[in-house]
Amino acid sequence: MKKLIPVLFLLILVLSSCGKSYIEEGEITYDITYPNMEVTGIMSAILPKEMTIVFKGTKMKTTIARGKIFNTEVITDESNESIEMRLDFGDKKYYCILTPDEVKELKASAPKYNIKATEEQDSINGVWAKKYLVTSEDSLQPGDAWFTEDLKVQSGAWFSAYSTVIGMPIIYDVERYGLMMHVESNSFIQREVKDTEFDRDPDLRQVDFKTYESEVQELFDILLE
């Protein structure tokens, strides 16, 4: 029996160290299209066509921009459910840090989706992803979504309509500010992410969440005219 104890201890140690390893940091770039509207003329020249997510541990920064016209950033951390939003649009240079009640308000404002996991999985731009069937209780109908659990971020959409889905979104539809965006990964880079990449532009002025939402809604109203 005494001889078995070291063997059993070694076996337990090996089994406990065989947990899944996650990609700790990196960058995902996405293409943005608009499935429910015809994008032509000046609208095509202004509406954003790309989104980038930079992540490190449980923290991530989502950037949607269009050249020098405007830039929006959302910095989130799933470990403490914190959110900071930033806007740079002409003379409108704002940021807001959401209170816990405002985070609840944001989550409550998301569209109501019925999400069903499938058995279908595939490799998409260097990560392994699972397919989800998505339908909406509202008027705009989203397409199917794909999420990966390969990254350290395990609740990448915790503040959105996909809050129940584990992992980082790779392909999904985003509905906010009066339009539906289809967001689809076109590249993934596993790289060192510096803490300074999450730093805020010192030119941004702090406002409350209500003011920020009003300013961003005004921006998208202009883009959709």
C-alpha cells in the first residue's frame, strides 16, 4: 500500500495538469457587412467595414472605426463585468465608465435572441469554433453565430444578446443603434498585447452613459441618412 501512494499522487498530479490551455493574448480582425440594408454611394464611403478585438487575459478592447471620420472603442473585462466606452468623432471626444446599474441597463437593452448550440464545429482562421443557431424575438433576424473557446476570454459577449454563450464570437450579428451588422473574422494573430494598448486618449472628456449613448446614436443617425 505504501508503494502505491507515490504512484497515486503522481497520477493525480498528471491528471490535474491536463486541463485545457488557453491563448492568453492576441488580436482578431473582422469584416463588417450590412445584411438588411443596401449600402451605396456616400453611405458606402462612411459606414465602418472592419472591427478589431485586442485581448489580454480576461480584458478586451473592441474598436470600430472608419478612417479619420470616427473611432469607437469598448473596453470590457469579464472578470469584474466592467465596461468603458470611448468616442472620437470630430469635436465629440468622449468616454464613459459604466456603473453596475448602467451595465445592467445595457444588458437589458440588448435584443432578445433564442440561441441553440449545435454539434457542428470547424476551424476558422486559426481557432476552433462551434456553431449556434440564432433567432430573434424582434423584427430583425440574425444569422447563425460561431464562437471559439480557445481563448482566455470565455465570455466575450457577456454584455450583449449572446451573454449565455461561452467563448469569443468569431462570426455573429450585432444589432445596435438602429442597424444590424454582420461581423465575421478574417484573421487571428496570437501576439503580445501591451497594457498600454488599453490606455485612453487624454483628449477624451468624461460624460455619463446617457450622454454617451445619445452622442453615438446621433453619429449613426448621420451615417444612416
